[in-house]
Amino acid sequence: MTVKDIIDKLDLQVCCGTSGLEREIKGGYTSDLLSDVMGNAPEGAIWVTLQTHKNTMAIASLKELAAIVLVKGLHPEADTVSESEQEGIPILSTAEEAFDITGKIYQLLHPCP
């Protein structure tokens, strides 16, 4: 499943990083603690967080994440947008809470038989 597929199925807003919409999503990770994500998020994951500052892009790039989903209607800060465009890692936004959107992403990535 690609980032674009998730966007279409969950009606997510694309904030930036549109060149990476065809990235393959291999899993997911939900955390607001950057050191946790850096130590534990798998490569190719879609990261659900409420962090909007540019350090999220440093982590996303280091871990080669597929995309970032901001919750609660949050949007990235201006310098974060620049980093997203440069790295080609999409930042998406949803009005939903982290718990709810994480469950929906999980269901898409792991459909019941």
C-alpha cells in the first residue's frame, strides 16, 4: 500500500512532501517521543504523531519512514514543510485523535481474512 492509497482511503490532507506519495508503507508507528521513534520505528513505517517541528523530519529521514500523519488537525511548522519537500517525505494531517487514526491505518495494513 502506498501513501497515496492511505490518503484516499482515510481522507487525509496532504500538507507537503508530495513527491513521496508513491512511497510504500511497510508498517506503522505511533509515538510523540522522538527518541522512541528513533529507536523503534521500522523503516518504511507511517508515523502518527502530534509533533509539528522540523526535528520530526530529521527522524523521518534517518529512519527512512514513508510518511508522517499529524493528528488533531495539526499542521507542520514552516521549516518542517521545507524539510518535507526537500526529503520527499509526505506530511499528512487528520482531525482525528492518534488512537482512532492508528486503528484505521492498522486495519488497512492488516485486513481481516
